[in-house]
Amino acid sequence: MEPWMLSATDASDLIRTRELSPVELTESVLGRIDAVEDRVGAFATVTADAARVRARAAEAEIAAGNYRGPLHGLTYGMKDLVNTAGVRTTSSSRTRANYVPEEDGAVVELLDAAGAVMVGKTHTHEYAFGVITPTTRNPWNLEHIPGGSSGGSGAALAAGMCHLAIGTDTGGSIRIPSAVCGVTGLKPTYGRVSRRGVASLSWALDHIGPMARTVADVALMLQHVAGYDRSDPASRDVPVPDYSAALDGGVQGLRIGVPTNYFFDHIDPAVADAVRALAARLGEAGADVVDAQIPMPEAYMPVEYCIFLAEASAYHQQRIREQADEFEPDVRLLLEAGEMVPATDYIRALRVRTLLQQGWRDLFNSGLDAVLAPTLPNVAARVGQDAFDRWGVTEAVIDSYVRTSAPGNLTGLPAMSVPCGFSEGLPIGAQIIGRPYDEATVLRIGSVAESTYAEAGRMPQL
């Protein structure tokens, strides 16, 4: 097996025991990038020279007995929305084509301190304002999208061009590409991971989190990026547990709710069947799987759109006035639409969001430990496809994908997508939503879900 094919956890073990060097691992990944990147288009910038320097430094440190921990020498891709000192951070936009930050974002600092090796900046839908990532293709079928906005991260992982990646999530942008690219991605609880140094889409809804090819890899990365940061106003000073240790807990005695409404509305039958099959396997593994009624289903989409349209337009107000023609047409349209959201509607949306959060608190207080639902109603759309037209319903691709992702952003609850099946040769994702700051239980359930899935670890042929 080539080193680029290893899981991050397996590669970490081999580096720790000195059976694999960081230089060998990095060269294998850079070779994989050379082989497939021209077809996938996952990276805005490949930092090959800097990666080699960091890999050599990691190798020397480990040889000298200065092992920093399980991320030491592992490769990662950083979403191009996150500042990297001395490296272009374009947000995949012509408006920032030449922007080179002087300081790193918080997650970059943490990963660098852990000794990880950045191999490049992964593409995003422009300023994270979309679910397509038009620069990038899905490694499972290059005629299909990788999702968005963290599509570059999802595609890079699926194609073996890094072992770990960072994504951001405002309306599903970690979970959407994870689902359609067949990888695992966790949107942590709001405030769990610092957003310092990240271009904002919506202050009220933005999250940042880990993406990888396995649940154990996600746990490994979350361990190093979670924690309090006083420079991020949304950050919360709450304990960070041992996420990797939580993976061995099993699901015996956990109560998992499967929605009877909302999440399974207007959904591809193959997706519904795959998620329900996973629920059955979790039941066989010892979980108490029960029906769950999702609160206020009519509110998610209007509240999500109202908040992020208004906040995104506020964030980009000066840029849209000075550089409007440099935005892609779809993003420019949304930014201009956001300026027409009345302040009264925005305030009402924030108030309704509070009611939604209370509704989910009541749901978990009824005895649930987690909710299991489809990550998305459909698999990856074709490149250029505007809408899904199936089962008597026409729905825009962005609406379809955001519809089942938005509850996690509006409530701020931890939500993870794990692979659970295929339809028409394209991956299907299941979403595990947990209690506030209880990523450990989400990961624990995800680990069992992965262990019961016969095709876990399968990679596309490119």
C-alpha cells in the first residue's frame, strides 16, 4: 500500500514507531497530487516546497527524540478561507487573488504546533457562499460536483491528496462535501473550535472543523484544534475530552432518534434506505433506536437564509461596492439580495433561531443521546445541474443540500457525516447530531457506524 493510501491514524502509528518517515509520507502525497490534481482541481495553491521543508524538520525532530504527538509528520489540506502567513489565501475569489496574510489563523497555528505538514490550500466555493465548488470535481465521478463550500477539502481527501483537512460550515459546508465525496466530516459545536483568521460568511452560523477519511482520523484532528481562544468572541471555555478514547465506547445503552419528519421529506429512496439500514445496524449493536419528531420543520430554511444572507452582505459590504464585477455571478447575486433583507426580518430570524435551539434542547432532554438522519436528500449533482427534479418535486441543488444541513448550524449542535452507502456509483452520507459539546458521543456512534459498513475505507479509482 502506498503511504498516501493510509488512514491518518495508521500513518501516525507508523511514524511514531519510525517505520515510516514524514518525508516518505509527504513525498507520496505530493506524488499523488502530481498524478491526479489536474483532473480533480482540489487545490487553490499547492505548497510543495514548504511541505518538504516541514517534513524534513519533522523527521529530524522525531529522530532526535522530540516527537510532538500523533499529528507529527501527517499531511493536511487547509481550506483557502483560512489565513496562512506568507501563503496566498484567496477564498477562491478574484477579489482576493493576491492576498497574502501576515498571520496564521488559529487552526493553522495549532496544526503547525502539532508538527503537521500542510501540502496546500484547498478550494472553496467563492467565500464559502455556495454548495458547488465549481473549480473542483468529485473523484468518484468527474462529471459530478464535490459539494461545497469545502469541496476542495472533500475532494482532496477522497482522491488521496492529503490525510487530513480543515473545512468550514455555515449551512452544511463540511458535511455536504463529506457526504458526496465519501469521507467523514464533523461540524463541532458552535464555539468549540476557534474561527480566528477565517473569512466569515455568517458570524452567527460559522463553524470550523475537521475532515478525514475515517472517524478515528477526525477524532485525532479535533483533539488538536478544539479549545478556547479568547480572540474569537464565539469561542467557549469548556473542557476538551479525549476524543480518541471515546471511540471504543460502543453504542450499548445509547438512545438514538431517527426523525419521522423533515429529514426524510423529498428524498432519494436509495439515500433513505441506506440511512435506515444504518439505524438498524446500530440497533443490532446495542443502541435503542427510536422515532423522533423534529421541532418547527417549517422554520429552518427561511431562518437560515435570512441570517446568512444579511450577515454575509454586511461582511462584504465594502467589497461588493468596490469590486462587484470581480465576484462570480451567483455569489454577487446572493450578496446583493442580502442587502434587501429588512432589519426587522433579521431580528425575527434570530429570535426564531432561539426557539429552534430550545426545541432541540427539549428533544434531547426527552432522553435522546443523538439523532441519526440523512446528511443530504440526494447524492452529488452533475456539473452544471441547477436542480433535482425527481419524485414530483423540483428543488434547487443549494436548497436540497442546505435543507438537511441547516438544523446543525441554526442550533449550533455538533453534527458529523459518515459514509453509509452508494447510489449510482456515488457516495451517500448519514448525519449524526449530538448534544452541545458532546462530540465524543457523536464520534462514538460514528465509529460503530463505520465498523458496521462493509465498504468503509473504499476509495475512488482515478
